[in-house]
Amino acid sequence: MTLEEFIESIYCRIDQCESLVFNVDHLIGHCPVVEDTVPQILKKLHISRRYDLHEHMTVLFGGGPAPPGLEDISFADFDIRLSQLCLSGLRSLELICLSGTSEADFVHIIHQSPTLETIRLRQAPLNRSEDLASLQLLLPIQLPSL
């Protein structure tokens, strides 16, 4: 069974998934399980695309917000705008070799996730925010669990 066949077979059961971990090194095209649907009980989402064959930003959950119970995110090696996900309430955030994320997006996620226990950034350059005034409104950030 190929990865594409597997993804197609679980597509109809996506609402039953609490955890999705994809290392889609060789997935050509898009990954409809997470790009087109919003699994409502999803708590953990890890996506790694070592060889990103796309020349566009990755869109998750049909361009809408992430599921409300999502607590653990790990994204590696692809372009995504985190702002469209409206992330909040995270316990773990890992961004590796990720582009398309601004300082304001990052600070907003941190501010909306006071229960964060783990933050891991590696080669994840944050684009300079143009609206520094709104960024400063989110400061100071308090993370008692970190």
C-alpha cells in the first residue's frame, strides 16, 4: 500500500483521529487529510516535509482555524502561515526549518497558549513584523508551565 492509498483509506475516518503524524517526504501533490478537513478531536499534529515539492504556502484545515483541542504541534520543512490556524491552548510547539511565519504570529500563539510546556525552534526564521505596535500589546508573556 502506498502512502497515497493509505491516506485515501483513512480520509473518511479522520474525525475519529486524536493524533496525526506525517513524514511526507515522498508525497507528491497535497495531503487531503489535513489540508482539506478539520478533525474536531485532533490533539496532536506533526507534519514533516523534507523535500517540499510545493512552491506555494501549505494550507491546513481548508484555510480555517485549527481544531479547538489541538495541544501539540510540530511542523518541519515547509511553508505555512500559522496565523490562519488561530492556534491557542497549545502545550507543545515545535517549528523546524519553517518559513512564512512572522514574529507577530509567533508571539500571538505564545500569548494565546499560557499552558505551553515546550517550545522548540530550530532554523525557523521569523519574518519581521510590520506592525510592531500590535506586537507590543501582547507583551509581557507569562508561561507558568514553561
